[in-house]
Amino acid sequence: MAIVITVETPLQDDVRAMVEELNAHLNPLSPPEFQFQMTAEQMAEPHTTVFVARSREGVATGMGSLKVHDARLAEVKRMWTRPAWRGGGVGRLLLQAVEALAREKGIHRLALETGGTDGFTATWRFYEAGGFRRCSAFLDYPDTEYSRFYEKLLIEEKAA
């Protein structure tokens, strides 16, 4: 299975379809007030880079985004691999592309928020296998049972 990861606009029909699929998957798992979904339009803003995984035939198989908050902090957003493509490393390739861009930009800390309920067990394992560790809530995310937070330090802070 040959997969190519490229930076693309989320304002394409097949990427919009993946955003809708991801939302449909997430919506039943947490109350709406504890879901922090970006629309395709928000994903197209300049501080967010969207990676799309495509098969050799050009079929969109997954997506992932890097949202830069400042010179020190960026966030993994909108990670999704279509069910038919799971287990083949698409998600891992997307996460590696997101992390590589964060490193290229000199980001110190790559963080993410994901669901905190049992429906997210595979997601937790995925990020932990990618070197992320649990952390406290960041930015303006509420610290609730419906969220779980992860981080990966890309540049170690020097003690003052």
C-alpha cells in the first residue's frame, strides 16, 4: 500500500467529507459543549497546516493538522484515518508529518486534546505509541472528564 502525505487545502470535497466523517464519529462520544471541532474553513486559516494522506490512485485515506499557537506551542488537530485504511500505518505517517513540520518551525511543545471517555481508548494508545505523554489541560480547554490531554516536548527547556 503506497500512501503519499501532502499539504493540501481542506476546502476540497474529499477533505470536507473526511471532516464530516470525523465529526459523525466523535459526536456521540462526548457532550457537544466538550467537543472542540474545527471546520474546514477554520482548518484553512494561515496558522493551520493540513496534511492529507492519499493512495496511489489519489483516494483521500486520512488527514491530520498542525495548528500553531505561538513560537513555543502547536497543537495536533483533526486526525482521522478512514476505517477501510486503518491498521496500515496511515495515521502514523500523518502524525510523523505533523511532528516533522512542528520541529521544522522550532516548536517546543506539541500538544493535543482528545476525548476522555472509553470510546477513545484506541486513540490514547495511538498517541502514546507516538511518544506523547499525558499532561494537564492547556490553553483555554476545560479540564473535565470528557477530555484527555497529551504533549510531546520537541525542544527541551533549559533550567534558568
